[in-house]
Amino acid sequence: MNFLNIVKWITYSLVLIGALNWGLVGAFNFDLVSFLFGEMTVFTRIIYSLIGLSAIGYFLASMRDERECSQYHC
């Protein structure tokens, strides 16, 4: 497994955690990240920031993959 695949796996995992957290907030008004790490502690803010950056990174990686795939007619 090369470095880019590891980065994509990590970003995908963090985006999935963020999506599940927002699903819990929407359905049950329960914020899992705040429950586990405290209400807006430094660590909670770091988690939220990493999830947001991962969403941007995953989007950019997906765009790159789509461009490469269209180049090789995947």
C-alpha cells in the first residue's frame, strides 16, 4: 500500500466519522465528538478541524482520481 492510498484511507475514515457524527446530531441531537472529548475543548476543536481538512483533501483526491481515470478511459 503506497503513501497516497494510506492518506486517502485516513481522510475517508475521518470524513465518515464526521458524517456519522452529523447524522447523530440531526437524528438524536447527540454530538458524539463532544460527548467523547468534551464540549469545545482544544482536543475537540482539533478533531473537528481534522475532519474538515480531511473532507477537503478527500474531495481533491477524488477530483485527481477522476481526471486520471478519464485520461486512461477507466
